[in-house]
Amino acid sequence: MKKSLFDYSKRLLLKYRQGGAVKLTASLSILHSDYGFGIICDDYLHFSDDQRMALIRDIQLLLKRDVLTQEYFPQSRQDNAKSKRNEKDNSYAVSRDFILINSLQNFT
């Protein structure tokens, strides 16, 4: 799932908390075809609260992120470097839990 689709899904799911009907767009077509979200009828996508919760679960299983509360991060630093000047935005901060080990031996 791309960042733009993730952000669109977040806005949609926060705005329509009980389900609803939304005019069909390209992003909604992708959500319907890839994730089975909603029912298309007369250029509108209709969805219920159960379908909304199923989409939230699917996104959480796919990206390991909660679409309602967390932000989207690219999977790798290379992907992040394509759109930002600092590719280290997705790296972890140094803490006491990290240990740097240099070895003369090659472990395979």
C-alpha cells in the first residue's frame, strides 16, 4: 500500500465512523478491488461499519500500523530517500539497547 492510499484511507475512515456512501474515486476503486472494501452502486461506494473495521484490520496486518492513530513510514531507507532529503528518518535512534560489535572473524 502506497503512502497516498494510506493517507486517503485514514481520512476516509476517520470521517465516516459509522459507514456511509462516498462518491467513487480512483483511490476508492483501488480499496474496493484490492481489499474488497464496500459495494459500488451508481458511482458511489457504500460501506458499513463492519466493512470499515475489516479494512482497518487488513491494513494493520499488512503494514503493522494502526491506520487511525499512526503515520505511514516507507519500508526502507532507500524508499524514504526518494522523496525526502534525509533518508535516516526511518532509522532507529541509538539507545543503551544497541551494542556495536566489531569482530575479526567472518560469521556466516
